Amino acid sequence: ITSERVPGPLFKIRPPLRGLGALERPRLEDALTAAADAHRLTLVAAPAGYGKSTLLGDWVRKCDLPCAWLSLDRFDTQPARLFQGVVGAIQAAAGPFPLPGTEAVMALDQSLATDRAASYDLLLGALEQLTEPIVLVIDDVHLAGPALAAGIVGVLAASAPPALRLVLSGRGHPSIQLERLRYGEGLGEIGAAELAFTRDEVAQFAGSLGQGAEFDAGSLCTLTGGWPVAVHASLSALTEARTVPGGITKTLPDQPPLADY
């Protein structure tokens, strides 16, 4: 990939590095794979602290399909910037795979023409020539705001050919109208209920942070509702207590850290 194809900072088109000690979640990776195999569009929606980006980053690095990644920010409310990011991410993923049909994608201009529809049609036409599926993961879609629905992401959600598997991730449901997909061709969905830690995952995570087999993972799971960030904060508090003279090492707080948040 030449530098001209990079849509701004490289971190926007690369999945985030996993945090030290982050829990691997094969059940969710399998669910994502099944959703991407079965549906043109998959939505991963949950409040902050549910590990969406970490999960998707792990999944992208293990996925058998070419995967494009785009992290959105508050400036992606601009249609031209969003289009540039989408095309650049797809080109970055398609470039290392010289498969039949990628030539049209690689030849696309990342600049959005004055006539938006013309640029959108060119992208859709290029995607129709793909002979093998490619995944486009767009993270933090909530940062694009209402502009998401009227821009290229809304167009791809509504009209992209089956070769493009679109995965949208963010806090809450995006501004895109999804009812036709949900009750028509189908929509993959992973929400907070699925992303929450199970009792076994809490126990596994606690063990990785030094808690013994006697640790009451069920109580912490109930206390936090499995909210990953609260589980992590609670376990970190217990771990830190070990270093404080007289610190409590086994007693959970009356309410989890971040409960008000």
C-alpha cells in the first residue's frame, strides 16, 4: 500500500492493541464469526466498558477473511473525511490480497466528489467486482452522530453487495435505520447481554489477577452485572488491598466501582 492510500493516521485503520492481561473471549469471537458468515451487517452495541474494541481487535487479527478496520472520531461527521476513511481502510485490507476483483477497489479515488452519489456508486460498483468476501469493521460509530446515516456508512449498510461484510460497533444503536434488515434479510447483533462477563469469565479473569480458587466469582458477577470494566475495577481494588497493611483481600465492596457511571 502506498502512502497516498492512507486515510490519515495509521491508528485509524489498525485495530487497537489489546491491553495487558485482557481476557480472551472465544465464545464471543465464535459468535462474531457466525454473524459475519450469516449476515451482511452485524451490529455490536453496548455502553462504555464492555470490551467492544478489544473483542473486535482480537477477532480481526484471527479472522480468516481480509479485514479492514476504521476507528471513527468526532471529525468523521464530515462526509468527505468519512468516505476517505472507509475507502482507505478497504484498500489497506485488500492490497495484500491480489485476488481477482480487487483491481477496481484499489483504483478508487479516496476523495469525495462534489456529487456524492457518483462517488458512492463507484465504491458500490467496485465492491460488486470482489470475488471473495472482505470484512469492514467500523468502531465507535456513535462519534459520527446523525451524519452516519446520510453518508457512505449508511449507503453501505443499505446497499453494499454480499461480498462486503460490515461490522458496526458503538455505544447504543447507530442512527442508521436497521428495521428493514432486522426483519428482512437479517441482521447480526451482539449487545450488552452477550458482552457481559459470565461467572466463568469472572473466575478466569480473577485467577489471572492472582485470586485463588476460593474467590467468590458468582458474587462479583452478580454485584457488577458482569460489566467488564466494573469487574476489572473491583478485582484491581482487591489486588491493591494486598499491598496495604491491614488491607482486605477477599471482601467485595457493597457496590462495585463505577456503579454511578
